[in-house]
Amino acid sequence: MRNFVRPVLMAGAFAASLAACAPQVPDSGAGIGFGSEAEAMQARERELAGVPATADRLAPPQALSSETLPPADPMMQPAPRSPGSVSAAQSGSADDIAAQTAAVLASTAPATGGGTLGSPEVVTTESGLSAENDFSAVAETRTIESDAALIATNRAQYEVVQPTAVPDRDGATQPNIVSYALSTSHPVGTRVYSRSGINLEGRAERACRNFSSADLAQIEFLSRGGPERDRAGLDPDGDGYACNWDPSRFRKAVQN
């Protein structure tokens, strides 16, 4: 028996010496949340006491708020606004712009020495547009009584022009082809006056080339003794109308 126990004790001593000589295994979990059993117990106690687990790792709030910040760069500070710029910004509203526009229009308008006689003052908005369709705006400047007085003034100044007689034409001037057209009734080509001569048609054709219109030819024809006489050779067929002048348009004008 004694011989059996002795080898066992020697084997145990040898194993213990090997364990003592073995290198220490590093704690790879330290610092990443895997602490020792004591640290785990402390964390559990803090959790039960209501203390956050990271309370010992965070800096106190006052430490952050009491830190001194570096001074700001003076070049980055905004320039102070002058009073003129503030007033210009405030005056940039729509109402101020409309008022300024109306003032400029009023100052540049030509002086007429007052409105038109018997005409009411036109009501305008601040922007210079007419507000005549706005009853409330018109009511501020005009009343029913003022409109009635204006109508009465216009009626008193109203004047009816009486027609006068048409002046007579001077007989010393050229013949009136309109009066001549209305004094006749026969159509063009109807012989009324006798004509005699050789080659009257050719002569009339050459003579009519000297006039730019038949009206001028008819005036010349009447001024030289027509229609009874045809000294210029403008009426070869004897109808009293030179160079095929047509009086029907004047007759139709009177009938209409």
C-alpha cells in the first residue's frame, strides 16, 4: 500500500510544478465589458441602487459647461447695421413702395392748373391705379349731393349748336360735276346732243389720254361749253359724259 501511494504523490507534485511554470494567459476581455467577478458584483449593486452603469466613466456635467471656449475671430463678426440700412429694409414693404411710387407720379405730372371743368376728381389707390370701381373708396371723396351738383353744372354749361345754311359755291370756279350728275337721268351711251366731224372716236381717245381720271375730263368738258358743245372732242357719242364718265354713283348716293 505504501508503495502505491508514493508514486501517486510524486505524480501530483510533478503536475503542480508544471502548472506553476506555465505562462499566464492574458485577460483578453478586460476593458471591453468583461471585467472580473468583483466588478460584475459592483455593477449589479449600482443597477439595483438606480445608478447608471456609466456614471463612473462620464465626466460631470459641470465639467463640460465650465470649459473655457476660445475667443471668436473678430474678422468673422458681422458688421453692425447702420440706421439707414435698417430704415431702408423696413421701408421695403409693399405699402411703402406703393406710396413712394404715387408720390413720384404726382411730382412728375404736368401742372394743368386744376382739373377739367365739370369733371370729378379721379379716385386712385396708393399705387396710382384707378379705384373708381371701389364704392367705399369713392364714397370717401364724393357724395350723392356733390354728384348732383356736378350734373347740374354740366347741364348749365351744355350748349346746343344750331345748324346754319350751307354756303353757296362760287360760280367763278370750276363746274360742279355732282350737281350736273343729279340734273341728268339718262344712262351712259344715250345720244342726247348732236356731234359732227370726222373720226370722232379716235380724236376722243387721244384727248382722254391727257386726263388722269374721267372726273377731270368731265370738268374740262363742262368748262368748255359742254354738254351742248364739245370743243375738246371728249364726247363723241353725244351723251353729255366725257371719256365714258359715269354719273350713276352720285345718283345712288342721294337715293341711299
